[in-house]
Amino acid sequence: MERMLIFCMLFCCSSMALTAAPYKITKYKQLLKTIKMLETTVKNKDVELLHTPENPMDGCLFAAIACFQQGTLKLQPENSHVNATFIQTVKVLRTATFSDPGKQCESSCESYEKKKPKEFLKSFAKLIQQVIR
């Protein structure tokens, strides 16, 4: 009887661990779709260039994502017809939470090269794909 109880506890714990990972991957894939949607509606001319992290070290992925989240505040919609949807989409990106392994990175957001908004979003999408893998 005792063995059966231990087996059931192990089974429950392992099934919880297996369901946590797919949820995160699904969340990241949804964020990737959100970024792709923004690429088509973001204003790319006569705008402020944004600090764009590219190829961050493995331990600095989440610090780079934080830089991208800060940069999304400066994005502007291409026209007023997409403004409400655009604002909501940017809010989703800004409020998304990521698991930070806690490593402190020496580079700051300002140390990265500045790029146009569409290139900024493409780099953001590339970074999210790295996190998914």
C-alpha cells in the first residue's frame, strides 16, 4: 500500500513538471505571433531608432528581452486606423513575464546598436525563437 502511494505521488509530480514546459513554449509562440503582427503595423519612417540587442550571450537572453520590452514603449503605429489594436498589442509585449535565471549581464540596453523599428521587431522575434529552443 505504501509503495502504491509513493508511486502515485511520483506520477503526479512528474506530470506537473511535464505540463509546465509546454505552457511556457505556447506562451512564447503567442508572443512571437504578436511581434510578427506588429511588424506589419509599425511606423518605420521618421521615427526614433531603438537599441536592438543582437546575439546576446546565452546567460544574457532575458536581459536582452528586458531591453526589447523597454524599446516597445517607443514604437508608433503606421497610421491612426490601427492605433487601438497597436496599443493593445504593444501592451501584451510589455507586460509579458519571462523567467530570469538571475545572471547579471554587464552590457546595458544603451550599449546595443540602434536600428529602425521593423529591424528591432525582427531581432526581438529572433530572440524569442532562441528562448523557445
